[in-house]
Amino acid sequence: MKAVITVVGLDSKGIIAKVSAGCASAGANIIDISQSVLGEYFAMIMIVDTSGINMSFTDFVDSMKKIGDDSGLDIRTMHESIFNSMHKI
């Protein structure tokens, strides 16, 4: 099972480290990552394998949101099937 994590906010040091650490502590494995800095804004999309997480998917979503809230970032985690359904033409 995979999830899509998006991160948006003002750029600062350590964003990738914080999000990656949150994934690692939950047992999620990062499969792919793309990030960009646009002026003063940071944007990132991650694909993570959640088959080995040590909590419910809902708790994982909440833990990633908390990392964002604590860091002034908008972090959203979505199950891959929902993401795919939302973005079909």
C-alpha cells in the first residue's frame, strides 16, 4: 500500500529531514521524492510505502499533519487509491 505526501510552506532548513524522520519513525519507506524551492516557498511530493507502518493509516496521517503544524507547513497524506481517483480525467 502506498501513500502520497505533499508538503508546502515557507522554505526553511531541515524540512526534508523532519518529514523523512516522521516517515521512518512510523515505519513508512520513502519510494520517491520530488522537491522544489520556488522563491521563498518549499514544495515537495513524496510517495511512501505504508505496508510496514507501526500504526493505523489514520494515525500516520495525523502524525504527519502534526509535524506540519509544529513546523508551519501544510502536510497532507493521502492513500494512493484516493489520490488516483481524485486525479483521473
